[in-house]
Amino acid sequence: MATSDPSCDICLNLHVTKSATVWCSECEEALCEECKQRHCIQKATKNHKTIQIEDYQELPIYIANIKLECEDHNRKLDFYCSIHNEPCCTRCVSEKHKDCRELKQLPEVVDGIKSSAAFSDLQDRVTDMSQVIGQLIKEKIDNKSNLQIQRTAVIAEVERVRKAINKHLDKIQDELLNMVRANEEQHRDNIDSMIGKLSKMKNDVDEIANALEKTKQHASNFQTFLGVNKWSREIETQEREVKTAHSDHSMDNVELLIKMSPLVEELEKNVSEFGKLVVTFSPRTKLVLWKEKQSQSLLITASKSISKIELSNLCSFDIPRGSSKCLITGCDMFEDERIVFADFTSVNKRLVVVNNEGLLIKEIKFEARPLDVAVLDSNTVAVTFFDEQIISIVDVGSSRIMRNIPVKEICFGICFIDGNLVVSMGNKIIKIIDLYGKVLSSVSKMAKSTYCTSCNDKIYYASEGNGVVYCCDLNGSVQWEFSCGKSDFPNGIAHDASGNVFVTCKNTNQVIVIESSGKKSRVLLTIDNGLNEPIAIHYNRKTDILLVCNKSGRCLMNKVMR
């Protein structure tokens, strides 16, 4: 991007400093007002378009730094290679792109780009993404505010319970202490009464003792004899009364003790927490991006009838061989109509990327054999492997595995629907998995199958063993089944925007289409069209292109017309 106060580049070459007022992107120079006037009348530059220097300064850095000259050869960029997605000069053409058939004049490629559907679609996607992210931010801000409200509610509930417990404990404590006081007073009265009785008995006994002492000192023997007889009877009476009193419960020693309630003891010993904080996660708002909205809108307008389907052959080509002959088991198509194939051979073990005429763009090698591939976005795919229990997310541009999603079973066919992966597993299960490996749901299959596809909350799969194509809901309940014949070996499966299902029958060298109701079918392609053990199939629901590939690598691309 230009500096905050740019100077005229032409004047600077003359060692004169003047403030620039416009920018010419073709000359890649800032111009002052005088140089601008000469620029507008000179034959070589009079058709150049200029913009105000203030507008140029507002351009993104990436855009402002784009040059019209080749960085390698310092020559003007005149051509664009669609295979390599890059502009090039004449030397680039002769050195790097001499075998490329997708060279076009650069002015032709860029003409009308600002009013093109691609630019408009990108604007819609950017606007939609900004709104989606804004909504997500709002949800998180609301969630954050709710956390404070919930914290206050939790504290209030804890305090309420604590007060209720305290109030109850105070009540039962008062009842217990009142009972203690009442029992103490009662037993104190009983003890006082017993002390009174014993005190009287002691006085009587003390009087006898005092009388004996006086008698011993001063009385005659006769007097003493008679006194002993009298006092002996009295002391016997006292002994009986003492024994009687001692045997009575009134003489039991009274103790006031506390035996705590087991629940209170448990509360002290075993209750280590006042309560348990439970954190729950409510489901996120379903995220539907612009591309998915566009795909859903296609479902409304497409015709459901298969009787009027006609195929127009666009081209046929052979996938470039690797180190060995091909064994193509999966395919998918990018938005720009690049095609990616899974080559299952134990020697090749690769993805093959070609343009829409079959010209090789690149191949990506793996340690394990790839069985199927699903396009995720403009440059990313998901790949299943027969030899390993993983799904790899691969950046096609860098040929790099971005991450691996481990799975517990062998996984076969894969497709990408509504932002999630739908994977046919080796244990008669179809799993719907998000892009980070979380299993969202599992759907039971009626029979073993290699491939599957999904449309409008329906899942379709073809059982090679019993020759039946199944349609089920997301709970696995069969909505309809269509018998192709056991010897047909139906396996590859795709669908159009209406839910009509296209199936490759490997043993009979056919592609059939089954109406969305499952009641009608038609044969669309046969051996006469070039089919020879077809397996991989893909339907581009935006362009209505049907791609079918023999296992040997021979591909047929047809336009579906209704």
C-alpha cells in the first residue's frame, strides 16, 4: 500500500518532489496533477484507468501489492493457467506451462470479474459469514451475561438452603435444650426429696448413737440392758428403711448426656460438600452457511421425475496412470470442476486431481490405500483408508494431511453433507461425524454396503451382496428398498437435488437412476457408452454433471438434462 503522503513517481525520477493525486495500476505509479494530464493524452497510456490516491491508499495490502510483472522474469503477465491457477508471462509459458492446455489471455480471464457470479457469490458468502460470526458472538455474549445471572441464582439458592437448615437446626436445638432443662429440674427435685428422707434417717440414727454414748458413761447396767433392747429394735427399723431406700430407683445416680442424631453425625463426618455444581451444555444453534443455503434452495426447484432425464456426453478421459494400473474406488468434484479420485491400488495409494478434461494437476501419495474421498471446500478433502481406522483431512494445495480423525472400525464410503461427514462403516453402521471426530449419530444398515449418500434427512446405500438399494431415515428405519438383482453388484451411489438416486452396477456394466419414491428406475448408461466395471460415481447438484468412473480409470462426464 502507498505511504500516507505519496509523491509522484515520475517527478521523483527527475529529482523533484510533488504530491501524487492519482494512481495508475497498469503503470504501477503514483502521479501528480501535471503528470496525470500528460498520462491521459500520451498514446501508450491514454486508455489506462487511474484512481484517486486516497482510494488507492484504502486498498487492502494484498491487493495493492499485486504486480503486473512476473517476479521471476520481470516481464508483463499476459496469460493465466487454469490448471495451476496462476498468471504467467511468456517465459513462464515456455519454461513451466508448455504442456498446459488451459492457457488463456489474462485480459479475457479478468474481464468482467467485478460483475461476475463468482464475485457476487463471494460477496454473499462474506456477508453471510460476517452475519453468522456476529450471531455467534452475540450468543456467546448472551451466554456470558447469563453466567452472571446464574451465579447469582446459585448463590441465592445456597443461602436459602443454608438459612432453612440453620432455622431447622435452631428449632430442634431449642427443643432439645428445653428438654434438658426440664429433666434437670425434675431430677433435682427427686434428689432433694431423697436427701430429705435420708437426712431424717440420719438424725434418728445420730440420736441413738448419742444416747448410747451417754448411757455407757452414766447409766446402770440394768438401765443399759433395757436401753439396748429398745435401740436395737429402732436400729433394725432404720436398717430396713435404708435398705428399702437403697433398693429404690430413687437412689440411682442421674446423668444427663447427649446422643446426637446419626444424620447430624453423618453431616459432620461424611458430608464434604454443600452441593454439587452441575455445568450443562445446551445445543448450539445450527450453523447453515451461504453455500448450504444455496444447496437447499436447489432442492426446492429441481424436478423429481426421472422419465425426462437425458444425458449429453461432455467428455471421456483416462486418469493418468501412476506406478501401476489404476483401481478407482472413489471420486468427487470441486466447485471449480476440478475432480479428485481415490486410487486404491496397493502400489499407487494416491489421490489424483485432474481438471474437467482429465488433464493431470497433481497426485498425492499415502502410506495406506485410500478408498473414498469427499470434497469439503475449495481446497480440502476427507479421505477414508481401507488399511487404517482413520479419516484424513487433506489440504490438496499443499498435499499435506492437516489432521487425522481416528475411528474404531474400518470405514469405507464417505460424503460431506450439511457440514458433517456421513461415513459407511464396516460393521453395518453409518455414522454421522463432525469434522473433529465427534460422532453425532449412528444409523444401522440392513446389510453390508460400501458407499452411502444423504439427502433431505434420508440416507441411501447399496448392498452389493443382496443387490438391494436402501433408503432409510436418520434413525435407520427403511423408507423404501429397490432390488437390482443379486448379480448386478450395485455399489457406487449418488443423488441429485430431488433425491433421485444414481447407482453403478459393476457386474452388469450399468448406471441406473431410481426415482426418489423408490418405485421407478431407468438404465442411463451401459457398456455401449463405455462402462466396464464402474464403481465410483458423483453427481454435481449445482451443474447437473454426472461423473462415472470405471475401476480401471476410464471416466465418463455427462450433462444431465430434463
